Amino acid sequence: EIVMTQSPATLSVSPGERATLSCRASQSVSSNLAWYQQKPGQAPRLLIYGASTRATGIPARFSGSGSGTEFTLTISSLQSEDFAVYYCQQYNNWPPMSTFGQGTQLEIK
Amino acid sequence: QVQLQESGPGLVKPSQTLSLTCTVSGGSISSASYYWSWIRQPAGKGLEWIGRIYSSGSTNYNPSLKSRVTISVDTSKNQFSLKLSSVTAADTAVYYCAREGYSRGWYLDYWGQGTLVTVSS
């Protein structure tokens, strides 16, 4: 089973600043990596798929990069609505299953 | 706009079977290239993928849950369902259904609002 490790667990950033979140896979997942945002009491929202493609309606301040085992989600200029928990997710072909990282809490500094 | 809605009992007794249904609207569950998935989240914790099903009935399950999980589909009702047997308190969680698509990798683009299932006597 591929293990996804996110860092840091908590990130404190001021509004208007840049946030950089990391996700590491225990073995290569190529570009099979997605990022989600989750706010309290809500379902997760797809932000990025294929490691770097923004989902429909996602603002350009969100960007994803990386391939293989190292991935990054960057939020270029934090808005108040961006403070939430972020998860990375990969899907492996064998065994055929999906795994999520443990999440990064992005909080207001 | 695709919408998903979970339904089912909010309270299940230990050792019994948890049963949930996800109703899909705004799109056909038989659409090519999409799987239909279940994910859960214990309170204050992260997301756990349970499994998924294609409209043909083909399934993939999380190996850690595989012995207890059954996911089925009813294309005539545009629904898919989850059954989790022999539940314990550890299965208490918010359960989400979601659509899973593919482009350079699999992703979950539409989610239900989630339903809380508590396992307690």
C-alpha cells in the first residue's frame, strides 16, 4: 500500500502571503495525485488533479506541481476563505486502491 | 450539475451491518469513464477511501476493509450502495459518496454532503 505523508501538519500563514504545502508518496505515483480542500462541516472540494491541473472553477492562485514521489500545493496569495484543511490523494493500480494523506491544517497567523 | 445524496440509518448497533445508499442526480450513473466511490471520515480525523464501483458492477475495495465491504449499483434507480458488516465503534464516521473520474490520474470531483453513522448499542 502506498503511504501519503503531508507536511507540515499545521501551517500558519498571514492573509496575502504564500502558502506551500507538501505531499510525499512512499513510492512513485507518477502524476496520479489530487488535492482537496475541506472546511468544517463540509465535504472535501477538488482543487487539483493530475498533480497540476486545476479543477473547474478553482481560482488561479491555487497551483500544483511535482511528479513521482514529491508534490506541492501552492496558494499564491491567501484569502480568508482559503483557511481550511488540505488533503492529497493518490490512486494506485495495484493493489487498486486510493489513499489520502493525513491532511495539513492551514490556519491564520 | 451532478449531485449526490447519501441516505441511511444514522445509528447502527455493534456487530450489525451498516447500509447506505447514494442517489445520483443531474447525470447518469451509467456514464462512461466514471466510478462511484465511498469515503469515510471519523470525527476530527482524515479521509479513508472505502471502495468504488463501475456501472457494470466491477468493484475495487480498500484491502483493510475488503472482508466486510460490499458496494453495489442499481442503474435503474441511478443509485449505488454500501454495506459494511460486523461494525464496531471504530466504524463511526461521516460517510461520503463521490464520483471518481480520470484524467492523468483518478480524482473525486463531485461529493455528497456526507452522513454521520454512529455505531452504538
